[in-house]
Amino acid sequence: MREVNLSDPLIYVLDMAVFVGIFSILALSLNLEYGFTGLANFGKVAFFMVGAYTSSILANIGFSYLVCIAVATLVAGFVGLLASLPALRLRADYLAIVTLAFGEILRFVFKNEDWIAGGVNGITVPSAIYIAGITIRTMMLIQLAIVYATLILCYFIAQTLVNSPYGRIIRAIREDELATQVLGKDVFKYKAQMFMIGSAMAGISGSLFSQYVRFIDPYTFEPILTFTVWMMVILGGPANNLGAILGAVFVQALERGARIAKDYLLLPVDPHNLRVMLIGILIILILMYRPQGLLKESRVKTPALEVSSKWRKRS
């Protein structure tokens, strides 16, 4: 991954802001699946990886920046749909295991098949933005504008979905699948659709990531990346899109801050380990004292929830 010159504080802040934007999109995608639909996707990194590799391969062929993002989105969404067809027939615990395994299988495919994208040697991505004489600050500001324009678009799509009748159905599925089925809704179809949308959004973030860091390899997409995104959603607040973005800001600030601490502070433990410890402590405190996260979900009444509550009262 490209290193940033810490001697220029502005460049470092811009770099952190870009990563916050990229991972906010990824957190939004998981929030749609888990927060609103109740799908325990522990293979989120797989679709992030598909988007990154698709975009990188197309960029090396010579396609434009926007084409790379569009195709990466479509491919990641299609892979998500294919993966959801067998996986969503399983219960929550087994779904988590299967998606986690899927992410690792896909990573090993990219790792061992050199002909796809260089195997363990990785693939270098040509610069998406090239203007003669442009300074690194200006280039990063352009990258920042692209990332946050995409984040705003993804946030608008997510908000539109969850506040529509479609969103009320997926919330009902999360709360009580049986009651939703009684009302005549095809639960499997809605879950597969949401899995596809979440995967497509992860593909967008993966494309932005690869175009920004300009080099990826299979070791970039370890399972810890999935759990990092889960931390963002849990800290910020499941089923709250602003909460997912807030969680991404917290986690990325701790991660980037640890790099500064490594060079400027004398600590008894490694700053990277300290970051993991602090995030772990935060999650424990959140789960104990504010399980809804920093920003709680705004409850929306749905017919399925009303039917479910009536059944519980009768029982």
C-alpha cells in the first residue's frame, strides 16, 4: 500500500479523509445487509476484493476511471447475487460461516492464479488522474472530491431504499421472517436483492480503493478487513446510515492516529496493537451501555411487525 509522507500534515489529513470516505461506503453496504435486513455477511471483504481487482484489471487494459467503477460495481453485484443463492438458504450462524469461507476461497484463487492479476506479486494500478504539472495536494483533493461525491450518492441510495416501502419490508424480514411470509412477501427474493445491492456497493468502494492506493495483492484482503467494517457498523449503530459513517470515522481515525503515535510517542505497547485494544474496549463498552450504537435506529412501524407483535401477545 502507498505510504504517505508524514512530514506534510495536510497530505496526511487528506489521505485519512480519503480512506474514511472509502470505508464509509463499505460500512454502508454492510449496514444495508446486517443493520436493516439482518444478514450476517462475514465475507464482506470478498466483494470489496472483486471490485478492487476488476477495476485494477480494467485500468491496466486502458479503460477510463468511471468505466472501471461502473464495471466493478456490476461484477461485484453479480458475484454477490450468485453467492447469495445457496448461502441465504442457511440460518444466520451458518450464513456467517459460509460467507467467511467464500471470502477466503476467493482470496486464495487470486493468490494462486497468477494469470488473473499477478498472484502473490499483486497488480499495479495506473493513476486514474494525470494532469501535467499537478501537485500531490491537488491530486489528492481531486481524489477526495470523487470519493465523497460517490459516498453522497451511495448514502442517498441507501436512505431512499430504507425509507421506502421496500425498506419497511426488509426491516420486517429482519424482525420476523415468518410474519413477513404470512403477508405474502417473498423473503428469499428480498434477501438476495439486498445482498446483491450491498455487494455492488462494496464493489464501488473496492474500485475507489484500488485506484487510490494504486497497488493491491491478496494480502491486502485478509479477513481482518471484514471485521474492521463490522466494528464500524457496531460502533456507529446498526440500521443507521449516518451511524455507519460515524463508525468509519472513529475506526479510521484510530488506525491512522496509531501511525502517528508510532513515530512521535513512546508507548509501552505497539501502536497497532494499541489501536486494536482501544477498538475492542470501545465495542465492549458500546455493547454493555449502548447496544444500539452511537446513533440508534429510528424505528418504523411495518405491518409485519404489527402482526408479529400480535402473535407474541397471543402466545
